[in-house]
Amino acid sequence: NAEENPMKRKFKNRKKDEFKRKRKKNLGLGLKGWMILESLIIVIGSIMAYELIDFFVNYVINRDDNYDGLSALGMLIPMGLIVYLITSAFSKTLYRQMNELINGINQIADGDYQLHLNEKGAGPLKKVYQNFNKMVGELNSIETIRNDFVNEFSHEIKTPLASINGFSNLLLDGHTTPEQTTQYLQIIATESERLVTLTQNQLLLSKLNSQQIVIDKSVYSIDEQVRKCMILLAPQWEKKKIDISVDLPKIYYCGNEDMMQHVWINLLNNAIKYTPEAGSITITASEQYGYHKITIADTGIGMTDQELEHIFQKYYRVTNSTSVSGLGLGLSIAKRVLDLNNAHLEVTSSPGKGSCFTVALPL
């Protein structure tokens, strides 16, 4: 018996918990039930208020001995009808809005992140609709990054992974000479670095594609930023003995400094890579038609009109650039950043005569 008592207490507690859960479940009136309950409370409260005022005026102030306090009950029907009509009209609108929100939540639960609720017809739930749409936008951006990473990135990593796997197996065989071992290790290191860069750029581009506004804006010097980017890339253009000419006036711009740095790094890096040894790169600026125009011109291999139509596509590279290392993401990133800033990127090029990229930033 002493051993059964704890079991009995546990069983009784479980029954009590189930009873409480059922009672709470039964108390769930739903939206319509709560609106009806609210209407009844308003009607009863209104009658009581009317009765109190009527009693005070007729019996206390006017001293009416024939005053019948029950006469106020005659207001029950008309007041109840008025309150019912008013609350019914409001409840139908609110019920429709709530139902739309509930359906939206169900769609999100099923994985549909393209939903957008109409905030204009949200009434008192406008703020809820706004937060809901913001939440859906964030979920959609995460889904976009995931899909891009799986679909596009997985295709691009096949080549470097195959190289790393192949040369690793050759090293594991143990039949390579010291020179071959050094060569294979160098290839593995290069391909690994390419994978890291590819991953970073792909994630950055996916994030930019899902982003709709630019945050953390501040006023800063564009000309100083371009000069700093040239210093960062100095080992590359000094190695190729490229002549750099910079003629930039003081330019102040309101934007996200980190985002804009991606633009200059990618454009300058492209100019350096596709310009042959002892070539030249010229950077100038002007102000035209309400825009700051920063131009980066090189004496590189240039592009045909057909190639110009595709240069902003992800992973696209011009046909005569096979000897130049690259991933084909730099211009896509630069273009997306400028689109978010309501800016433009103009390109002119001619095969064998170089290319000219002009960034037009709104004043």
C-alpha cells in the first residue's frame, strides 16, 4: 500500500491536469464568441449606466414619487439592437482581417514565402500586417540564399573539388617525386582558396539579391575610398607594372560604405586582371545631370557587343579570358549594390582596345 500511494497521487494529478486542459479548451470562444460576449457586456453596462442616471435625475433631483426604476429595462431591446448592429459590422471586418492573417500564417507554415498581405485594408491590424510582411521578407531572403547556394553554388564547386580530390589521391599513392608533390600541393592550395572566395562571393550576392533597402547610411568621401581600394590592390598592379592615373576631386556621398567598397574592389580588380603588363588604368570623375560619375578605363583585352550583353550574369566570363583567374561574380555583385543605391553602371568596350566602366551615383 505504501508503494501504491505515490502512483495513485501521480494518477490523480494527471487526471486533474487533463481536466484543466479540457476546461481551458472549452473556454476558447473563438473570435465570434468574444465579439458576442463583448456586445453583451456593452449592452448590460449601458443599461446599468442609463438606470443609474435615470434614477438619480428622477428620484433624487426631481423627487418623482411615481418613478418606476424598472422602466429602464425597456431600453434593453433597442440598445441591444443598436449595439449588436454596430459590433456586428466591426466584427465582420475584424473577422475578415483576422482570417486573412490566419490563412497567411498557415501558408507560411506550409513553406510559401512569397505571400504579401495588403496593408491598406488591414484597419486596426495594419501594424500586425506590416510586421508579418517584414517577417515573410526575412524568411524569403533566407530561403533565397539557401536555394542559390544549393542550386548554383553546388554546380560551380564541382571543378575545384574534383581537382582537390584527384591530386590528393595522387599524393596518397606515395609514387610522386618531390617536385610533383610540391606542384600538386600548390594546386590543392589554389583550388581551396578558390572555393573560399567562391563561397564568400556567392553568399554575399545571395544576401544582396534578397535585400531591398540600404541601411546604415552615412556621408563619406568616395574619392578617398577609391584611393584606399587602389592601395589594397597595389601588389597586383605593381606586379604587372600597370600605370595608374587617378584624377578625382573631393566627392561626398551618402550611402553604406562597406557595400560601396565591393563595387570599387570588383571594378578595379577586373581592370587589373584584364589589362596586360605595362598597360594603363585611368580613374576620373565628373558631375553630370544630377549624378557623380566615376570612370575606370583600362587598356585591356576589351569585349564584343555580344559579350557586353551577358557580363552581369552570374558566373559568366568572356570567351578570351580563360587565362585570367576569376569566378564571374564580381560584376554581378557590383551591379546589385548599385541597383540598391539607385545608381547606374555604364559600360563601353571594344576588343583589343580596353573597357570603360562608369559608375553614376545620384547626388
